[in-house]
Amino acid sequence: MTSSTAAYLCARGVRKAYAAPGGSTVALSGVDVDIERGTFVSIIGPSGCGKSTLLQIIAGLVPASGGEIFLNGRKVEEPPPPVIYVFQQYQRSLFPWKTVQRNVAYGLENRGAYDAAEIERRTRELIRLVKLSGFENHYPWQLSGGMQQRVAIARALVCRPDVLLMDEPFSSVDALTRAGLQELLLQLWRELKFTVVFVTHDVDEAIYLSTRVVALSRAPARVAVDIAIDLPHPRDQIATRELPRYLEYRHRLLAQLFAEEGLESTARAAA
Amino acid sequence: MTDSQRVVFWRSRWLGVAFIAAILAVWEIASASGMVPSLSFPRVSAILVTWWEILRSGELLRELLPSLLRMFGGYLVGAALGVLIGLLMGSLRTVYYLLEPITEVLRPIPSPAYIPIVILFLGIDDEMKIFMIAFASFFPVLLNTYSGVRAVDPVQVQTARTFGVKGRKLLWQIVLPSAAPFIFTGMRISLAVALIVMVISEMVAASNGIGYFILAAQRGFKIQEMYAGVFTLAVVGYSFNRLFLLIENQVLAWHYGHTQQQRN
Ligand SMILES: Nc1ncnc2c1ncn2[C@@H]1O[C@H](COP(=O)(O)OP(=O)(O)O)[C@@H](O)[C@H]1O
Ligand SMILES: [Mg+2]
């Protein structure tokens, strides 16, 4: 798998079965996805279909029961340094005994590539980018949910990862905060040019952010729909969401999700 | 005294302090009036005078100092081993299955029961006492550290792993601070245990130390000195606990803030 035609990040026949009382739960049944460098790919699907599982397997955090992940042609076994995972539960993911500054510096400190002054400089730069300057010496629990998620994003990006894996990162903040975080993420993505795999159960969020949306079926999950999102950048929270093409994508993906949920009549009525 | 001040008093520590003062006053009067045998219950004022005298002559400190050195030597060794082995038991299944049964067998035996055995091996000097204090201090720290490690949030461990942190670094950077609130609980219990075992081991076999001093005073009918020794232990125990809480509040300030916010 080192041929130059292979995509930057590939999932090949990824399966996952969890041991469960009286048998096993099959979460993923052969998922194939190819992700090009620099793209923004969202993965949507019904709750419990295996989105988090897939993302954790891509991150090397959870072993697959079958199939393989390749990053830049190399098989992923351990969490690869260029890939950083941002957890859904940001309150639990930030270290409560570390200040904002020390949380953000955490990834860099363990790379051993920079001296203390350089770590400090890069950390401050990222804290500025996520608009948290002045909060360096606060603790995570002294911040609002949206601010905490921005700390988690800064901590992930300070390492300059090639791939950012995000598991429903904005699902537990209010709508306005979410819009702000979406803009921040898109802006950072355009500036720093990393690849994003973004899990969400929100169709609108997926279309708005992405260059491509992959919809998974109910568990055991496979790829059900895979569409390129051809909408102009930079996107606009109001105008983009009113484009006819946006509504077309939305229609197709919602119909697919409703069908998965056994809500065919609703889907047809909407059509 | 206004109404609001009265409410404050009835719901403050001063109520408890006044209660202690009242007990001492009753003791003083009962002893002075001969209602209780003044040989076993000397007047509190007389005990305080004796206390002051042995404090000023340096006699009390001469006994207390070796006791405190033993206690801290044993406590620090026991607590350090408890943290270390607790971390290993909590994070390595093999170590857990190896050591869990033996700790469960040894733990319920009251530590003083080991003293005769330990005397056979280590004699009756400092080695025996420090070993006993370390041994008894070890278990509460071990069990609490183990529980703390098991309670570490897997999301935090996974977060560290995505940043390439594993093995000993993971234990040191993530598991240890996460488990710190549990470890402090264990260390606070062990501090009280260490004081108890220190006194008992000195009463069983010693030629100095505060435990020895209290027992020797009783045998020599120096009852006021005996009480003065016991009062000294009350002051020592109270001060250590306060000091410990002061340090804990500093080190775990993040933990109190964090749990406060979780509750809101
Ligand atoms: N650690 C685990 N142990 C056992 N079952 C799990 C575990 N993680 C997830 N599952 C199961 O796998 C399925 C997919 O879970 P998940 O990947 O979290 O779905 P999603 O993120 O799409 O909601 C669910 O049925 C879930 O109960
Ligand atoms: Mg999930």
C-alpha cells in the first residue's frame, strides 16, 4: 500500500465487534473510505451506528477487529504523531489540574522537539488564534463550555497535526456558540491546511463545514451515501445555507437518515 | 449579645471549644472538691502546671523528638511504597492479581499483633518501630491509590495517548494527578494510623519516646506527667491533621474547583 495513487488516509474493510454479554456487538461491518489530503470530511449516521468507533480506530486509539487503516501509505497501529483526536467530552478531556496554558502546551511538551521558550511562544500563538488570550492562567473548569472546547482545539492544533479527528466536538454547546466554533474551525482549516475528519449527527453542520459528507448506515455500519459538497468558500452562516445546492445536499442526506431510522413516509412526504 | 450573634455562636466551632472548656472545668471542680479520687484525676490546673514545667525543662521535647522522627520516617516510607505499589496494582493486571490476595489477608490483622513477630527479627529499637509504622501506614495509602487509579477517566488516558504519551510517562503525567484526591485521603488516614502505632510500639518496647514516657509516668505514679503526655498527643495529632489539610487544600485546589463546577 505505498502506491502514489492511494489516498492520504484510507480505511480498508474496517470491522469492529465489541464483546457483549451473551455474544458480541458488531459496530462496524467493513467500512471503506479514502480521504484526500487537506479535505474536510464529515461522517454522519444514526446515533450508536459506530461513528465514534470508526474515528477511534482511524486514530489508532482502538484496535480494529478486521481491516486496516493507512496514513500516507503506512499502516496505523499506534496513535500516529501527525493525527490528533479531539474528544466529544471536552470537560473530561481537558486536564483539570493544568491551566489553559499548560493544557495547550501538553502536546508540544511531549514531542520533545522544542525548548521551553519555543513551546511558550507557540502555545500563546494558538491561544490567541482561538481567542482566549488573557485566559492563559485560568483552569478549564473556570471557563464556559465553548471556551473549553476552544482550549481543546488549541491543544490539538499547537502540534501542527496533518489530520484532526473530531468527534461531535460542538454537540453540547448552544447554537450561537456552535456557529462561532464552526467559523473558528473553518478559518483555522483554511489557514493551517490540515485534513479534518469530523463526526456529527447534525446534517446541516456536516454540509456547512465539509468538502465531502459520508453517511453511515445503522449498526453494523457501512458507507451508505458518500457525496462531494461543492459549495463556495469561505462559507457564510446565512447565505451558504440558502443556496439551492445546499438544500439539495440536505434533502438527499436527510432522506437517507430518515430511511435508516425507518421514517420512510416522512422522507417521502418531504420529497 | 444581639440575636444574630447568638445564632452565629450556636452554629460555630466556638460551641465545641466551649464544651471542651466546660468538661475541663467540671473535671477541675470535681477533683478539687474530692468528688473523684484526686490521685487518678488530678486537678486540670495541676496537670497544666506540670505540663508547662516538663515543657520548659526540655524533658517533654527530649521524649517527643525521637517519637516524631520514628513516626515520620515510617510514615513517609509506608506512604511512598503505598503510592508506588498502588499505581502498579491499578495499572497492571498481573501485579493486581499477584498482590490483591495477600493484601486482603494481611490488611484486617491489627498492626500491633505483628509487634512480637517483628521484635524477633528487628529487635526492640528504632528499626522495629519504624518498620511497624511504615507497615501500618502502607495499607490505607495502597488501597486508596489503587481505587484512585481505577477511577481515572478513560477519556483522559485516551487524550494522553493521542498526544503520543504512554507507559511510565502516562502514569506520572496523567494517572498520578488524577488519582491525587484518593491518594490524599489514604495519606490522611495513614497519618492517624502512624501516630497510633508509634505510641503503641513505644509502650511495648522502648527506653524513650512519648509512648514510653506516658507508660513510665503511670508506673511511677507520676499521674500529672501521664496526663501531660496524653495532652501532648492530642496537640500533636490535631496539629498534624490541620497541617495536612492545609497542604491538601493547596495541592488539590484544582480538584475542589473542578468538582464544584461539575455539580453546577
Ligand atoms: N467500549 C465499548 N464496549 C462495548 N460496546 C461499545 C463500546 N463502544 C461502543 N460500543 C457499541 O458500539 C456501537 C457503536 O458505538 P459508537 O461508535 O459510540 O456509536 P456512535 O458514535 O455512532 O453513536 C454501539 O452499539 C455501542 O453500544
Ligand atoms: Mg459517538
